[in-house]
Amino acid sequence: MTPPETTLRVRVLFFARIRDLASRDEITVSLRPGTTVGAALAHLEGTVPALRGQLDACRVAIDKEFVTVDTCLDRDAELAIIPPVSGG
């Protein structure tokens, strides 16, 4: 029997203004299974200080499906952070 996974490797993709603030397109973080999206965002704000206070208004998707901050990460995933966009 295989022991349960103790960490998840989550690939985080940054878009638009968030990408500019983070100075990168993506980052991979290790999180515990069951970590909520909200906790993952807080972890990112600690890992990339330029993102502090910037992620609250963003939409988040796991593996290309929009989710809420209460959604739990239960497997390795791709987390996309998409800030509000305006234009004309």
C-alpha cells in the first residue's frame, strides 16, 4: 500500500498585472493536501511579497475550471490567477 502524499506540487500561472508584479509567468509551490485556494493565495503572498494585497480581487482556476477560495487542493494541480481586466 502506498503512503498518502504529504505534499502537493502546484504550478501557479500568473496573468496580466499579477504577472508583472510577480516578475515571472509562473512558480511551483509545495503545499499540503487539503490546503484551500485561499490558503494557497496567502502562501503566494508570503513567497512573492509584491503580490501582498493584490490577489483578493483575482479569479482563480484549478486545471482550467474557476473555483472559490474555499476549494481544497487534493492533488498536484495547475492554479491560474487572473486579475480583473478592464479596457475599452
